[in-house]
Amino acid sequence: MRQLALVLSLLATVGCWVADLLLLSVPAFRNGWWTLTFFAFPLALLVLAWGGKEPKKGLQIGAWIFFIAGLGGWIALRTLQKVDGTPAVAVGDYAPDFMLKDQDNKDVRLSDLVGDGRVVVIFFRGKYCLICRAALRGLLPKLKDFTSSRVAVIAVGPMTPEEAKGFNLPFPVLSDPGLETTKKYGLLHEKGLMNQDVPRPATLLIDKDRKIAWMRAETSLRIRPDPEEIFEQLKK
């Protein structure tokens, strides 16, 4: 029985990470510490299997090491990955204009979009960033509210239009493979993903006069604004 509990604790520790990844698109879980409670289940199994002669000692030690490594990695992901530096733009500045290709290989210019209303610009780290993908998909439930308020949503990342198409999103995902636009905004994160230069995660609300009305450049690679938080800025 104790040996079974140890095996289940190993699986449950893996399950904590899987659940955490599946919940990335939910801001409360992505930005908070809620999934830490999931580790209570493998911990309970380890306590249940504590002591006694039935389980193999190596399995018992291995299960504890695996649990501690899993929990430590979870905490490190939220506390150790930091981005420093000051962006080249701030609230009240004119947003640098740019023209980039979208996922349909069409040119999209910022100055054209602000002529029709306000624009939310989201800089993301790339196709291999699961948090970025989940955060962008997390905008979908709120997308109609943005559209009805005459607010366009666009994302800017270091990928080709073909790769951007794979995101399967209903708003423009713009290709900035040379990071020229990212550098204009001072949002370059050197060697930030798989030893490659990538954009620093950032969200900007740009008014019709192309001035930046609100901006958040993240210091944590895990945290992204809640869509509700972005939408609340439209009321100010």
C-alpha cells in the first residue's frame, strides 16, 4: 500500500505541472499562486507512505526528491525569472510607428489602426513561449468587448507570418523577426528564450493620437495582464 502511494505521489507531482500548464490561459492561475495548492495531494501521499518497512527505501527517497524538485521548480519559475531594464517609451509618449506583416502576409501599420480607434499592442516572446500563447488565447473571451469599443488588438512577436498563422488567432499577429520594432520600443530581452534575443513581454494601450495611454512591461516572465485589467483602462 505504501509503495503504491509513493508511485502515485510521483504521478501526482507530474500532474501538478500538467495542470499548471493547462491553466495558463486563466489569469488567476497564470498570475497567481493558486496551483501551489495542487502540490498538497502528492505531499499527502508521501506522508501516507512515510516510515514502515513495506516500501523500498530507494523509492521513498526518490519520491521525496522528485516532489521537492517539482515544487522548487514551480516556485523558481515564478520568482527567479526576472527582466530588468527601462523601456524606450512611457505613458504620454508617442508610440513609434511601424508596419509589419500579419499572419496572412498583409501589411499592418500602427498609424492606420489608430485612425479608426484605439489599439492594444502586445509584445510576446515567440512561438516557443507557452505562457505567451496561453495569454494571447486568454484574450478571446473579451475580444468582442474590445471590438465593440472600437479597440483593435494586435500582437507583435519574433516569427514569420507562416509561424504566426499557426497561432490560429482572430486578431493580427505581426511578424517582427529582426526585432526592429521591438528595439524601437526598448523592449529587447537579450538571450531571453532558448539563448535567443526576444521581446520583453509588454502590453500597451495606444490612443487615437498615437500617444501611449497605458503600458505594462513585465519584469516576470510568468505574469501577463488580465484582459479585464486591460479593458478597465479604456474607461479612464
